[in-house]
Amino acid sequence: MPENTARFGIGVSNAVRDIDQTMEIVAVADEAGLDHFSVSDHPYVGRMLDAYSLVGVALGRTRRISGMVNVSNLPTRPAPMLARAVTSLSALTGGRVVLGLGAGGSWDDIARLGFPRLSGAEAVRAFEEAFGLIRSLTGGGDPVSFDGEFYRLDRVDPAPVAAPPIWTGSVGAKSLAVTGRQADGWIPGHAADWLSTRYRESRPIIDEAARAAGRDPRAVATVYNLPGRISPTPLAATRDAEGRWLGGSVEQWVSELTGAVLEHGAGGFTYFPVGDVPIERASALWAQEIAPGVREALAEH
């Protein structure tokens, strides 16, 4: 990602009851020029739409915006089939997809779906194995055979489509190291931002692992899940007593995010509306005023 630029996305609901609202928000975001929309992946929750089904339909109704699952629940989406899903979406949309990848969580729920329960160490090893396997099934070329700890392929044809960017939701030290070695982006957990302890303690692990693998740490962008209120007038305090971002006016958002990019190297933001402003209105303000305002400010530096 070029210096002093950032990606801007919007988080949307994948609840069955919110279909109309979600499609409206994605359409507005697409028209306004946002970079991506993001949906969660909880396939064990009946009231939620399947994340990849939602992404596919939404991408089919848009022209420019990319879609991503934030992040794909790898234990319930075996890597070869996940590779097929994202390369198919990429081929159908001209490359408008980002692969969000997670090692897994909520293991009781995963097991209820009939998938094997992995230990933490096993899940991280399967996570890292998935990167190479997914990428091997992209870009065309000869059939792929693979004999790993968790996956085995026998002469499988790769898709004639480039691999999408892969962003992770890594939290633990071993998973963070995988991100440094393998990923294109990292989404800090628990909506931690650039001033958080989580970021300060986690990002050096990514950077060290990247350097050890011969990579430039800057190749792994930090893209923040960022909830917050957009208020009609400036707030007296934009952060709480613990330093967590609360939000503010459009101008306060623009100032804060511009500083995050220029002073802390933020690579992007996925906004999640909270507060008393209707979700559709907050999403439109983000797409039509805040993101363009930050881009304009960054272009001046």
C-alpha cells in the first residue's frame, strides 16, 4: 500500500432480519467509493446468513467495492474449498474480494457442526498450512499435490485467478507470528486501535516474524475494526478513561484517522456504527464525508 494512503470499509450485519438494510448500506458504500464491506462468519448461528452467500449476492449488486468475511472461520471452511470460493468470487467480480482468515474460535460451536476440535497449537499450525495451500490453488499452472499435517491434495488444478489479499484476525503470539510470515494485512482483535496496549504488544510480534521470514513488515497492513459514534456536534472527549475511541463529529473523526495514518502507520479502517444515529445515516456519513475527508487530508501530505 502506498505511503500515506488507507483503505476504508464498512461493517454490515449478516442477520436474516437485516437483509434490506445491509444491501442498502453496501449500495451506498459502493457509490461513495469505499474500498470494502465486511461481514462476520458464524455458521453455527441460525439467524445469520452464510457469510459467503451474502458477500456473493452483494458483490453481484455492486460495481467497485470489494467484499470480505471478517474473518473466515477456517475450521468450518476447509482451505481447498475456501480457495475455490474466493477465486470464484474474484473471477466473477474482477478481483473485488479480500480473504479474511482466522484460525478459529468458539470451539464448542464448531464441534456442534461436526468439525473436529483442535487444540490451540493445532489450530495455529492448520492456519499456517492453509496460506500456502490456498495460494497454491491460484494463478493457474500445473496440478497441485500436497501432503501436509491437516490437508492432502492429489493433482488438483489451480484456478486461473490471482490470489486475493489475505488479512488475518490473529490474537495469540503464535498466530501473530504466522501473520508476520504469511499475511497481507492484520485486523487487531477486540476493536483495538493504534493507541491500545493490544496493538503495542502485538504488532512487534508480527514485525519480528516478518523480518525473520525475509519480508518487509510494512507488507502487512494494519486494518482496524473501528466502532464509534458520529455525533452532530464535537464531543468534549473522543476517548474514554481507558483511552478507547468513542467517536465524535465528522471533523473529529477526520482529524483522528488522518493522525492514525500519518503518525501510526494505519493501513485502513472498517467502520461499525454505534450510538444514537440510525445505522444507515451513520454509514452514509462514514462513506460520504469521513472517508473522503481523510483521503483529502492525506493527499496534502
